[in-house]
Amino acid sequence: MGALPVFRWRLAPDGYATRRQLRALGLRPGGQPVAAQLERPRRRRGPLVAYLYRVDLAVPVRPMTPARRAALERANRARRTCPSCRRDAGYVIPTALGTCVPCAFPDPDGSEGSTQ
């Protein structure tokens, strides 16, 4: 296979789209190879590159089934559950901390939360 066609940023012809643009149209690449690429020049670093796919070869996004929805909910719940105190933190626990904020930075006075 030859080199990919390269287009300047915002100058790609109709019929090409990035993954995000395909998703906004309710489509996915569907196993097709990258058809072209966009390059946005930058001053002191290499260019930003975005890969393009052909819209006419894209296929519809698979529908969300009840089983997939349940699996996604379980995965998100696991990301919110603190491994130390086993409580739902109400937010995705940062991997840098590894635990919820109260467990990562315990209050030296022993009180839990604000006093107001």
C-alpha cells in the first residue's frame, strides 16, 4: 500500500471524517483502514495528526443492549467505589490517589467533613 494522502487542517475533501465525526453521525469505521490524514502544523513540535476514514464505507454504531448497559454501569460503579472504605465516592476515583479523597487525605482532627 502506498503512502496516505495528507491534507492540511480543515481542508479535507467531503467524504472523509475522523472517528469523532463519524460517531456524531451515528457511524463507526467498521474495520476499514485509515484512508487519509490531516496535519496541523505547530511551531516548535511535530504536526498534530488526525486520521480520516471514508464516510461511504462506515457502518452504523452497534445499538446499546441491556446487557452492555448493565456491564457499563457495573464498570462505572467499580471506578467510583473506594477500595479502602468500600463506599461510593460519587465521582470517579483518581488513579493517582487510588482511594477517595477522605481516605487519601484523612483529617488529623478525626472529623469527617465540614463543621458548618
